[in-house]
Amino acid sequence: MANQHGGEVPSTTDSGVLDTLLASINTEGLTASSLEQSLSAISMRRDEVMRALLSKTNAACKNTATDAAATLAAEAGCAAALSSLQDRGLVPEGDDLLAQTVATAAQHTDVVAQLQNTLASISEVGAIAGLQQRLSHYDTLVSQGAFCDAAGVLLQLQQDVSTVAGAESTGTAVEERMQLFKEYVISAPPQYLVLDPASHIPALIPPTQQTGAALAQVWQAAAALGVLPNSLQNLSTFIVDNCVKAIIRDELLAIASANNATVMESPANSIASSALSAATTTRAGAARAGAERTLYRCFKSVCESALGSNAGLIRQLGMEYLWPGASGAYIAAKLRPAKPVEDSELAGFMRAGSLAIKLEEKAVKLGLWSAKIEGPIAKFVRQAVGRVLADKRVKYATAARDLLTSSAAKETTIVSGILPLPAKAPSFGSASASRALFASSDNRGTTTSTTVAAAVAELHGEPPIGDVGPYAVSRAAAGLVSLMLDALGEACRSGSAALAQAMCGAVVDLASLLLALDPSTTDQERVLPYIAALRYNDCLHVYRTLCLLPQAHAPRLQSLVHPAVNFIAPARRVRDFGDAAMQSMVSRQRSDLLDIASELRNWKDLDGPGVIRCNKATRQLLAAFQRLTSVLHGVLPKYMFINVASELVNAVCGVIADAILEMGDISEDESKQIPNIIGLLTAPDTGIIATIAFMSSSMTRESESVEKSGLHGAKIEQNELAMACSQVARLKEVCELLDIPSREIALRWRSGRLAAVGLTKEQVVAMVRALFEDNEFSRASVNAILQS
């Protein structure tokens, strides 16, 4: 609005404009004309302000019905301007126009306040009406089956009702509907399913397409409302109680009817007694996997129909609710009553457990369980079987411990060189091969006999595992071998791969116990000939058994465990232990014998006391070998006795021969006396070899004392022992060199006779120079030896 001077009305009506105007007047050098001009300017400005105030009031009155915020601003502006004018005394009391304007502004303020209150009430009523309208829309969506949209509307109503004053009753209605809707969504899924009366398999209520769409709406609404776990749990409970348990009940009733059994309720909420449930583990019950097939169809129908093949819903339902509940019901009804307690129950339980595990594998394929996590059924079967197998393994170990710590460890018995293994393993049905627990390779293409033979062939320098002749072992070791044979024989008869693997482990345990439980208490006792020989034989007996066990039970053991099953590793440990025991004894005996033979390295005073001393040492050596033969021959197998005897004889004879060869000067008397003394050791009829052969022959003769002692060593032929005792021939040849001319010595060397017994050219030359004076004959012989 323009003023009378044609200018625009200022937009500001507060006191700041007047203060600015008054401050702009310069009061210095005030004159009458200047004062008159100032009063005229003030009067004009007052008229402008009042007109501006009236204009704004009129504008505010026009806009109150449409803009409540502008009305409040105008009313506040007018009141502030009037207050400023009255405070400054700029509103004259005699000005009717201004007084009327002020009164009108005040009335307008009251009207605006009343109008504002009315508008606020109208707004609240409208908001509540809007909530009621949205609530009615929610009811419509529910009635139409649009549960997902209904859940969204209800959730938004729940948020908005808290911001509207006076909507308490509407908020209560929203909360009631929310509670009812959650309860419906939780309980609704089973209502969309119908169970087949015969198979108890759930399916969607026809028409299936509309029912499936409605059920999908339920799952979406449950997820939106945060009650999806509760809804899935309710569905799981329905399926387990009305489908899983009913399917198992029907199978048990069918078995009960076929076996004329009595049905009763068991404390485990099963519909059959433990005996009836155990009937499912028989061959007749195991042959029919009706319950497992029906359960699989049931779970598949749940995944496809109730969950619409939604992988996320299937996994959440199966992992958290359905499979733990269903497997628990299955275990309680079919597996726990048949849980094996004795060995005879293991095979039947394994058959039932195999069907159960296959069902669990199918559940994994459906997505109800994770393949990375062991299922509850597999875990129960493993623990139940493992407990029985562990107890059985402990029983064998306990029996072995009792044997090895009893007096049987010091009692002997004679065993045949051929182990008492079954000539042919019994024939059974086929079984799937398990993983290689004890195999050295995974070559499933080779035959069992070839594989085991190849494994045994790797044992270079091993004792023979064939017929080694009779030998003595402790009764404890013989009992240990019997336990091994019984363990594997039982495993093969059972047809259970798990039992076969456990019994293979038991065999390894028994072999380890033989090494751990040593009947000897001191180191001195361990090196005694009889104790060391018996310990070696015990290890030999177990070693040979371990090597031959796979072949003895072929092919059944290989089919249950692995085609290349063998016990080579524990056999080597047992063999090494026995070898160490024998070597310790031999080393001790060698040391004692060499102490006696040391007298035969000093050939001085052979024309006096030296002869007596050397003859005594010779007789002591013969007596020592005679005692060793009487102890070892009746214990060790023939091949081992020859090895031990030849090692000791060669050690003694070798030392004596080296002592003679190392003599720098041999007198004529010594060259005559030494062969006579050594002849007691090398003579064919009375020497060491003859003494050992005679003792073995006399011990082999059947006599009452021998039969009572149980020592039946094999007869040792003198030529067998002579071939092994090469140092005896060497010593004999050295003694003969002492009594022949140098020319004969050279001829023997050139013929190769001396080299054949182990003499070197240097040793023969040294012998010639020690025996003969340096003359043309001895030099000729030496030259002949060196040139040959």
C-alpha cells in the first residue's frame, strides 16, 4: 500500500524505526525553522506507521482462515507495535482514529486466539478420524488375506498413534489387534495343511495355489512382525507331534503285529517297549526302511508346500526347530531302546543306525541341516557304537594286562614254528570298505595277498615269518597272540566295519602292552641269557602274528577295513624291542667270553706256567659255551640259536686268531705249543662247534626230564654251525700255519685257501716273517706270496 507521498509503506512497525528517525536529527545549532521541520517530519512519519499497522491488521484478518501460522505472526506483530507506540507516548489520547485502531487490534487478537483453539481441536479430531480410517483399512486387508500389507499398516499405526493427543482408545484398539494378529500369524501355518490319513504326510489345503500364496503372506507378515521364529517353532511342533511320531508309531505297530508283540507306553513317550523297538534292528526290521522313506517324503512336502521351497525358511526351520525335534523323536523311539549294551547287539544296532544316518543325509540335501555340522542322529550312533567298542577294546587290553603281569609271564610253553592261524577265512556277505585306518597306502586296485606280501617284503633283514621250527615263549605271550586272533576273528564274524576297525586298534594296543609291561625288574636281570632269550621269543611270536594276521582273515578283514590293511608298523616296534633285548644279552656274553679269551692273547712262558694258564682258559671257554648252549638251545628257534652261537664263537676265535697273527716273533716252542692249546677249541670232535652240536643233540633226545621242562630245541647239525662259525676255520688255519714250512704257506696262499678263511696277504707275510729266520727260503716264500 502506498502512502500519500507515493512511497512504499515500511515493512517494519516496531520502535526501531522511530529511534532511527530521531537519532538522525542533528540537534546542534538548532533553529526555529529546523525545529519546525523536525516536528512536521515526525507527524508525517506517525501517520505512515499507523497506516502500515492498519494495513497489516487487515491482511492478517483475511488470512486467518487459511494460514494459522501467519495469523499468529500478524497478531504478535500488531501487539508488539502497539505496545511500543504506547510506551513511547506516540499514540495521542485525542486521536479517535488511532484509538479505534488500537481497540480493533485488541479485539482481533482475542478473535485470533479463539480461532486458533478451534482450529487445534478440529486438527485433533481429524487426526483421530484418520487413525480410525487406517484401522478399518487394516481390517479390510486382513479379511482379504493381504497379511503382509496388513502387517505394514498395523506397524505404522502403532508408531503414529503415539503422536496424536486424545487417541488413547484408538491406541488400545491398535495394540489389541497387534496381539491378535501376532497370535494368528504364529498359529496359522498348520491351519493351511491337511494330513494324509494313511501316510501322515502334510499337504496344502486345496486349492493349493491360493493356499500357498496365503501361507507365503503369513510368513512375510511373521517376518515383518518379528515373530517368524515363533511361527516356525509352532509349525515344527505340529509336524513332529502329528507327522513324525505318527509315522514311527505306525511302523512299530506293524512290526509288533508281525512279531505278535505287545505294545505298551514307555517312559520315554514311545509307543512301544524297548523290546519292540529293538525288533526294528533285526534283519527283518532293517530290511524295510518304510519309516525312513515316509519321513523323507514328509520333510520334502514340508519344504515344498509349507515353506514354498524358500531356502532361508527351510534352513531356519530345520536347523533351529524341525530337525532337532524330529531326530530327537526318532532317536527316542527307534535308536535309544535298541542302544547296544553287549557285543551281540552291536550288529543289529549298526544296521538300524545306517538307515537313520541315511535319513539324516537326505535331510541335509533338503537343506534342513548343515553338511558341515554333525547331525544329532549321526552323533548318537557314533557315541553309542563308540562306547561299546571302547568298552570292548578296554576288555581286551585289561585281559592282556592281567596276563603280562601274572605268573604266566615267567612260565614257558613251546609253540610250533607255524602259527595257529585259520587256514581259510570264513566267507560272509560283502561290506563297504571303510577308510584306511591301518593301511600304508590307498591302492584299492591290487589284491589283498599281493598288497600284504609287498608290505612284508619291505622288511629287509627281518626274522622269517614262515615255519621257523619250535621255540619257547612265555604263556603270557601265547595268551596275547590268542587274544589278537580272537579279536580279529570276532570282528570278521560280526560283519561290522566299526567293530573291525576297533579290533584292529585293540590288536595294536595288545602289541604296545607287550613292550610296556616288562616282567624283568632290573637291568642285570634283563641281560641274563634265559630271560633275554625268552623276551626275544615273545616279541618274535607277536611279530610273526602281526605280519600274518591280515592274510589269515582275508578277504573279510580287508572288505571291512581296507584292502591294504596291515600291522607292519606295530610289528616293527615289537621286533626292534626284541632285537634290542637279544643284542644286550649277546653283548654281555661276548664281553664275559672275551675276558676269558684274553688269557689266550698272552703266549709267554708256554714252557712253564703259561701252558697251564692257557689250557685253563681254553677249558673255561668250552664250559661257557656248553652252559650257554644248555640255556639258549631249548628256548631260541634254531635259526636264532645258530646266529647267537656263531656270533659269540666268531668273536672269541677272531680275537685269538688276531692275537696270533699280531705276534712279531714266534719261537719254535710256541709254534708247537699254540696249535696244541688251540686244538681244544678247533678240533672236529671236541672243539667249540662239536661241543655246541653235541649239547643240542643231547637236549633234543626225549627223556623224562626234558619232557617235564618243556625244552624241545631242534637238533643242530655240526656242519650247519660250522658254516656260520667262519672264524673257527680261520683260527684252525692259523694254527696249521704254525707247523708247516714257509714253502707250504706260500702254496696255500696261491691256491686261495688262506684267503677263503679270511686271511689277508699282509697277515700271511707277517706270519712267515714271525715264524722263520730271514734266509733265502723265507724270502722266496714271501716274494711268492707278494707276487701272487
